[in-house]
Amino acid sequence: MVLIYSKDVDDFVNQVIDCLEVDFIRINEKEVTSIEEMDFSNDSNSYLVKNSYLSNINLENITSAWFNGGCILSDGGDYENKCYEILNDTFFLQKTIKKIGKRKVDIEFNRLDVMLEAKQQGFKIPHTLITGNKTKLKDFFDLYESKNGIIAKRILDSYLYEDDEYLYNFNLTFPITPTVLNEVPNEFAISLFQERIIADFEIRVIYVDGVFYSACIYNFDNTVIDYRTKLRNKENLRIIPFQLPAEIENKLDKIFKRFNMNYGSADLMYSKEDYYFLEINPTGQISFINNACNFYIENLLATKIKNEQ
């Protein structure tokens, strides 16, 4: 039996499931899953769970697992959710099964870790400043104002922040303009800023257990900072398969292995005959690349997890 952890809305997960042809259980990040029993004895172990469509599923019988985001959610409050998280994580740590991807608690890196490792491997990275000081930000802004300007990115993979009044979404990259700069207080929450690179094209790289699938993304509108804002209608975008040079794949392979990752995606930029490394996403958006390029990555992934390779 295959266990799949997933985000609630992900058509790529559905594509993989269509190729499995074996028993599976899917745990979505917002679907209540009840732990009915965890019984550990000298003779046999059982870990029984149920959700809205399955009951008395013994996770002791799973032979492989694919972690593509998501988490186990109880129908109780924060305390019970934390109990579920600890119990579930402990269970998976001791299971010697094939695991594709990483549980959220096992993700051992942040954006800065990955950028520094990419630099160590010989990639170019955009000039980056991390600060919470307006004077230092203004100096950085002035350095690139006459060029292509600067942008802001989130530091953590979590892209939502909530205070007493608002829920903020930091998912997208955005430009720092004179208007934004004027409104910034003298001291603000630590933030990440980069020089803006005008790319000939961007590259999304999908990595599955040592196998690479790459696509270049042509954005024909240079006023757009983050091409993801155009994914719904593909306006001014062209996505086609792309073969990375072997030396670039080797560098990426070392980065993924450095962080013990066998599944995820990487974002690169190609500008003026140089490859710039941007980031790694452990559960990166895959379906829009997979569908546009007819990669059929779901077949490879399904084969790996159902055959426990």
C-alpha cells in the first residue's frame, strides 16, 4: 500500500494516482484524519487511521510513501494537532520504506542555505541583501535604480502571515519601487531583497530521484516580475522542454543531495550566457510544466513508489 501526503488542490497528484494501480491512502493537508489506534507490542504493531472515505487503514502495511506537501490534521484543537504531528512523525522516522519527497518537519534548509550551497557549487546568484533597516535598503535600491531595480522575496517557505487585522500573502515576488520605499518604516521585519535579473528565459527543473526534467519559460512581458501571475491564461508565456547542460545538472544534483532531497523543483534564470540559481522548492508546482511539455512525470513517479525502488 502506498501513502500519499499532498496539498488539497494538486492535479499532478491525481495524475500519479491514475497510474498507480495499487492500493493507496491519501492524506490531504486540510482533511481530518483520525488516529484510531497505535498499538505497539512484541508480537505485532498496528497504526489504524480513518478519514472521510477510508476506515481502519493500518499504516503498518504501507510499503512506500510520497510526501508532496500536506500534513495530518485532527478534528481537535492545536494541542491535538501537535500530538498527531509528533506521533505521525515518530512513526515515519522508524519506517524503513521507500520515501519520495520530504515531510515538512524533515526539510533541513531555508532559502539562504540553498543559495549559499548553489554559490559553493559554482552557480551565479543575484546580489542579495537581507535587512530590516530602511537606510541599508535605500543604499541597495540606489545601487540598482539605474539598472533593472530590485525585488523582494519571502525568506520562509510559509507564505502567509496574519496579524490582528489582516492576512498577508508573501507568495509572489514583487518590485521595490520609490513609492514602496517611501512607505517603509525606518525599521521593519527582516526581509530578503535581490537585484532584478532580466532573463533571456527562466528554467523550471523537476527532480525525481536523480532524473531531471527541465523546461524553459519565455516571458514576453518584461514588466511582469513573477511569471506565476500569468499561469492561469498563459498570457505572454511560452513553455517548452529544455535540455540543461550536463555540468548544470551535476551541480543541481549535488545541491539536492546535499539537502537529502530526492524530489522537488529548482528555479534558474538564463541571462547573457550565464545560469543564475534562484531557489529550490520541495513541493514545487509541477503540473503546469508536466502538462505543457508532455513529460508524463506521473508515470515515472508512480513506477518508483509502487515498485518500492
